[in-house]
Amino acid sequence: MSDSAPNATLFLEKRSYRRRRLKDALRLLPVVGVLLWMVPVLWPSGASHPADPTPVAMSSAITYVFVVWVLLILAAAALWWVIGERGSAETDP
Amino acid sequence: MISVNQLLGVSLAYVAFLFAIAFFAERASIRGKGSWLRSPMVYTLSLSIYCTAWTFYGAVGYAARSGMEFVTIYLGPSLVMIGWWWVLRKLVRIGRAQRATSVADLISARYGKSNLLAIVVTVMAVIGVTPYIALQLQSVTLSLSIFSEPGQPDSLSQAAAAFWVAVGLVLFTVLFGTRNLNANERHDGVVIAIAVEAVVKLVALLAVGVFVVWGVAGGIGPMMERIDNSTIGEWSMDRSRWAALTVLSAAAFLALPRMFQVMVVENEDERHLQIASWAFPLYLMLMSLFVVPIAVIGLDILPAGSNPDLFVLTVPLAEGQGGLATLSFLGGFSSATSMVIVATLALSTMVSNHVVMPVWLSTQGTGAQVSGDVRNVVILARRASILMIIFFGYVYYRLSGGGAALAAIGLISFVGVAQFLPAMLGGIFWRGATRWGALAGLIVGFAVWVFCSLLPSFGPDAVLSAAVFEQGIGGVSWLRPQALFGIEGIDPTVHAMVWSLSLNLAVFVAVSLATFPTPLERLQGAQFVNIFDHSTQARGWDAALATSEDLMIMAQRILGPADALSLFRAEAKRQGLTGHLPEPTQGFLQTLERELSGSVGSATAHAMISQLVGGTSVSVEDLMAVADESAQILEYSNRLEAKSAELSRTARQLREANQKLTALSVQKDAFLGQISHELRTPMTSIRSFSEILRDTDTLDQAEKTKYASIIHGETIRLTRLLDDLLDLSVLENGQVSLNLENGNLNDVIAQAVLSAGGAHTTRLRIHHMQSDQDVPLSTDLDRLRQVFINLITNAQKYCVAATPELTVEILQQGGGLQVVFHDNGVPIPSEARALIFEKFSRINDKDGSGAGLGLAICREIMTRLGGDITYEPRADGNAFIVHLPGRVALAAQ
């Protein structure tokens, strides 16, 4: 998007480079979230057949979903802390 | 047990508290002390209107029925918030830049400010959100009914309770939602009330949850055991629903009108969004943290058959915690009311801006030129819309009978509003999206939703007959509402979502690819998609047609006299004008349009200004920019080409000038040699003869006279030469004073011919073509005569024909006169023509008797007289043309 301006320089100084990578992380975070939260789709569910594997216990399911949630929140907050501290998000170097 | 009356008392006190908070927030904001009202915290809390009574009551019921599936409704929004960089950042920036007042406004602005599109979106939004509002009324009345004991005389009937709740909501929304007109001025009172309600519902749910986990179950460990041992203790999930509901909730989060209202319209600072990107998922996480424990305990301790949607209330009541139950009731009440208030606010803005105002303006005939204050009409329209929307919700509640599970109603609504998503996201990410594509996609998606989700929700034989469910419309089996295209066995919600959204998207893309957008649409599309590249408006108004007074009158009616005046004053000041009326420049008209669109929506504002101005000017440059991506490069290269052409032209001129200068310099050198020779020859003879006269004593009288005559003749020649030089220098310096006389051109020519030696006395024959009538003129006759004499003597000297002839002719040319001296000599060679009027220029000068000043003097004289002298080669000789200006000829008449 706005990062790929035609006159952008090819190599950046260390701080700008770090900010770019932080923004990459920012972009990547929801993708990670989707992948982690779609894991439950793979879990065995509703043992209707004796041969089916044992279903995941509800307590484990709750723990998994909420731990992912907390981790995502912490990651988002950390990214805000690091990026937000150094000025507004849209002023690309 | 708390009685209904006590509960009503608490509720009224709570509502009064909310009113007070909203009121003081508005006051603080008006007095300019409202900055704390606009903190990131308040922004995050206001986003919590996503969590409605459906969340508060319905989530627990949902969990009791389907286990962890309820959480998908929060996973979607969490992902959207965490991924704010992708979509929300752009949406908020566009919404702020375009001063969008609603989803409908945003979509209509993107697609060329099409009001048709805005109307369609508005109607769809009203229909889509109505079940949701009914859901809130239903949850409040359900929760009230828990507290009323059956058979008690003061117990309210549910219908009456719903009615009074609706009335209260209308009152609050009208009071705080339509106080100020400009939707972009934001509703501080409403936002702060919502933030407070967000805290109340979170605290209430957490309190119940903490009580259940630590008070009833006895800690986290025992709680987890009870969960695993309950009926929902095993992971049992319809996999398609898990994924589909996550996507659906994310889509609805973006497309819900009320979310757009708090997220984009009420956004004060884009940085708040970044804070909300983690704070709001945190809120959602806390809201859903205790849902499963409450559901499990409810299933455990309450008798079978109790409504799981009300566990949040019934569990504390069953444990004898009246205070906690009251808090919980207030939490649910808060969820319901805040959602209804914001949703109706957002919808009423849409209805009044896109339906009522355009209709009203067109019925006024003269459009924007109406008299009176339009603001009253807008505010009235909004209040009426609020009333109408809440009334619709009430009617839906009565019709649906309040029987269905809360979650089911909520999902129907979600699928409905998710239909905006393709047009919305397509509009901000894809420049190829067109108005017709958006319209077709919306209508198809909406139609599928109505058929597959809304109408079946009333149950078989309510709207759709059971036969349609079984066999499809008209017996066509692939047109069954819950098995489109004959594909059976899909969960109804997933079915409706997948088909409506995918058909919507497919039609949107296909029609967009096939149609061609209007210029305005393409410009807006570029604005939206490239919002981070340039935040300026590309198109402008043809400002010359609008008068500032008209604009002022219109602005006053919409913005109010004080605001309009200050806006115009500020602009006039910026333009450096005194008074309050600025020039209607393009920039000002754009500013004005945006201000107006904050009040009445972009389509209406655009229409109003275009009525005054007469239409947008999509300038040639704009069209170029639209027509070709590389237009800028093209334009640049065109400019370069023009520049280089200009440069080469200049270079050519310089080269010519240089050649002329060089030639002149050569001429001058030649002349200096010539003039030295000219001066030296007579001087030599003067010196020689004067020496003879001085030194020779034997000269007789005749010889003396002869020598003295020679000396005299040579001095005359010298004097003439010096006279000529002096004359020219006087003329060139402009020091000459003209002696204006009246005379006749024929006479002047005749005198000149005589002075030059007569028409027949010399070898040159002069034909003076006398004109029939007198040609009177008023000029310096002596000077004019001098010019004529010069031309005649030139002909005498240089005409080399066997029988030299000169024809003098007077021509009337336009308003002026031309005197043509036409000889039959050899034409002047072309390379010499450019120089003949220059000083010291001599051609064909065989005897060297001339100084080369005659024609230069002629030209100077003619310039002084206001005329000109030019040379034209003729087939049989040369023609010198003396141009006399009209005023010289006419002045004497």
C-alpha cells in the first residue's frame, strides 16, 4: 500500500527497518489469530460412533480459546506500545 | 424477592442517572471542557454497543444450547480489531475524509454520490436491523417477567412493558441524538451514556460470573470439573458453523450501521483506533469469560425447562442474591437500551438524509432555493425516523410473538447487514467496482437473505407456506429456502450466509466488470482506494456560476445562521476579503459541500450545491486522470515537448537575431570604411584645391573661381552627409517635433516629384497616378515630402532599366492610405531585403554617392508619423509602400 511508494528507498536505516517489520507483525497478527482460532475445527467432535476418538473436554476447549485470546490481546497491546510510542501510525518514514 | 415495582423504581433511577450524565456531558462539551469525553477509553467503551442484550442474556442461553459456539460471535470482531491495519484504518480515514454520516452515505459517496444506492442501503438496513431492535425489546420484557410473580395484580403484561420501554427509548434518543444536526459534530451525551452503560453491563456480567465461580462452584478447579461433567461438557461442534459464524460476526461488525456510527462517525482521533485494537478484544474477552460457567451452573441448579436465555438473572435469584440480580437486570437493560439508541440514531440519520430529505427537496420544486430553515425539517425527519424505526421493532416483536431464541434472531440480522460488505470493501479496495455492480450485488444478496433467512424465521405457514419449505417456489425443488440449488443438509444460518454473500459477491464483481463507471464515480473510487496517497478532493465545482449570497442563504438554512456566518467569515478572511462573503472558489465550494454533507449526507449536499452551481465541472485534467493511469506522465511529456518546441523557437529567433547583428556589424564596418572614404574624398580635394589657391600665385580669375567652386561643391556634399546623419540621430532619439498641417496628398506628391527634378527632366519617367478626388490629410507635410523625395531619388539613382519608369499610386487600404512607389528596375536580392531599412545599408551602390541613410531616415519618419514603410518585390521591379494611418487621413475631413 502506502509503503510501496515508487520513490521509496531500497534499504533503510535500522530504526526505520525495525518499524517496517513491526508493521509487518501488525499485519500478520490477525492471520495468526485466524489460524489459531480455526484449530478447533480440526478437533474430533461429538462421538457418535464408538470408533471415534474421544472428544476434547469443554474445559480444555475453553482454556485454549481464551489463552489464544489473551495472547493476541497482549501481542496487539505490545505492538501498540512499541509503534504508537513513536508517533502516529501513518507517518511512514 | 424483589418486586416489579422496586425494579421499576431502580430502573427509573438508573435512567435518570443516564439522563443526567448525558446532559452534563453535553454541557461540558458545549463549554469546551469535553476533551475527557473523547479519550480512547470512551471510544473503546462506546464500541461495546456491539454487545447487546443478545450478548448479555443470549450468550448464556446460546452456550447452554450449543456449548462454545457462542464465542464465534466475539472472535470475528476481535480479529477485525486486531487486524485494524487492514480494513478499519482505511475505513475510518475515508469516513473522516469524506465526512460520511452512515454506511449508506459511505457507499453512495463511493459510487458517485448515487442517491439510489443510498436509498437501497437505507431500506435494507432498516429491514435488517428491525429484528435486532425487536430482540432488545424482547429481552428487556423477558427479564422483567422473571421478577413478576404469576397472578400478581401489579404484574405488567409483556406487551405493555415492551411498549413503555419503546417509548422511553424514543424519548432518550430524540433528546440526545437529535439535539445537534451535524452528525459529524458527534453526540457527546449519547456516547458518554453508552460508555457508562458499557461499564455497567461488564461489571454486572463479571459480578454474576465471579459469584457463580467462587460463590456457587467454589473456585476455578471445581468449576472446570462441573463444566466437564455437564451436558455441554464435551466439544461438540458443527464445524461449518464455527468457521461461518466467525466470518459472519466479523462481517457484521464492519457493516452494522450502529458500529459504523460509533467506530467511524464518532471517532475523534485515528490513534484511538489503535488503542481499541487491543482494548476492545479485551472487553469482548471479559464479556465472554464467564458465559460457560453461568450456563453450566444454570443447567445444574435450575429446574429443567427454564429458559436458558435468562440464567444471568435466574441463577442469582435462585441463590437468593436479590441485589446481584438487580445489578444483572440493569446490565441487560443497559445492553438493550444502548444498542437501540445508537442503532436508531444511525438509521434515522440514514432515513432522513437519503430518503426524507431528497423527497422533501424535490417536492419543494425549486430544490435548494426553498425558504425557511431546513434544519427544522431535517431534525423533524430524524425524530420521525426514530419513532418509526422503534415502532417497526415493536411491531416485529409483537408479530414474532417473542418466542424464538435470542441468538437465532440476532444471526438473522447479522446475515442481513453483512450484505453491505462486498459493496463496502469492494469500494475501498477495488477501483473497478461500479455503481451498478454494487446495486445488483446488494439487491441479489438481500433477496436471497429475505428468502432464505428472514421469511423462514417466522416459521412454516407464517409467510412462506410449508409447501414452499418442502418443494420450493412453484414446486421447483432447487428453490427451497433452506436448500437452494437442491443442496440439502446445510445448517440454515450457514446456508443463508454462504449463498447470500457468495451470490452477492459474484453479481457485484460480474456487473462491475461489465459496466462502465461515470467520471465522478471513477474519481471517487480513486479517492477511496488511494486514500493514503492523497487526501484531497480531485473534482471541483464550476464556481463561476454560484453567487456567494445564494450559497450563504442555503448554508444558513442547513448549518444555522451562526455557524454558516462563521464559516463564511473564516473563508473570507482566509481569502483576504473584508465582510462575510468570500469568493465562491472551487476550494470553498468543496469545503462547504463537506460541511453540508455532515448534516444532510453527501448525496443530498452534492445535489443542493449542484442546484445552485449548475453541475460539477469534471475538468479536462480530471478526465485525463480518469482516462489514463499514466495521464500525469503524458501531461508531463506534453509539457516537456511544448517547452522544447518553445526553446527551439527561441533558439531560432536568437540565431536570426545573431545573423542580423553580424550582418549589421559587417555593414557598419563597411560603412565606416565607406564614410571615411566619403569624408576623405571631398576633404582631399578641398585640401588640394585650397593648397593650390594658397600657394600658387599665377592663377587667373577663371581658375580661381573654378577651384573655389569645386571646394564649395565638396563642402555642400559633406554638409549633406552630415545633415543626413544628424537628421537620423534626431529622429532615432525621438527628439523631433512634428509640425502638423492640413494638406492634400496629391499636392505633396507633386511637390516631391518637382523637388526631385521634375517628372520628365531626368532620365526617369515618373507617372503620378492622380486620384480623382482630393485626398486630404493632416500630418507633418514637410517630413512626408522628404520621404517621397527620398524614394524618388532612390529610383532615379538605382533603377537600371533601359527606360527607367516610376509609378506613384494612392490606394485606400482599410481605414488608412497606401502610397506605392513602383519602379521597373531589378528587384533587390532577397538576402539584402532584410537590411535595406537599416542604417548604412547600401546595395547596388555602384558610384558610392549615397551614405545608405535615406531609407533608414524614411522609416524613422514614418514611424514618427504613426505609419510605416515597407518593401515588396514585384515581378517587374520594386515597390516601396508608404502606409499612412487612418487618423492622418481622417483628421482633415
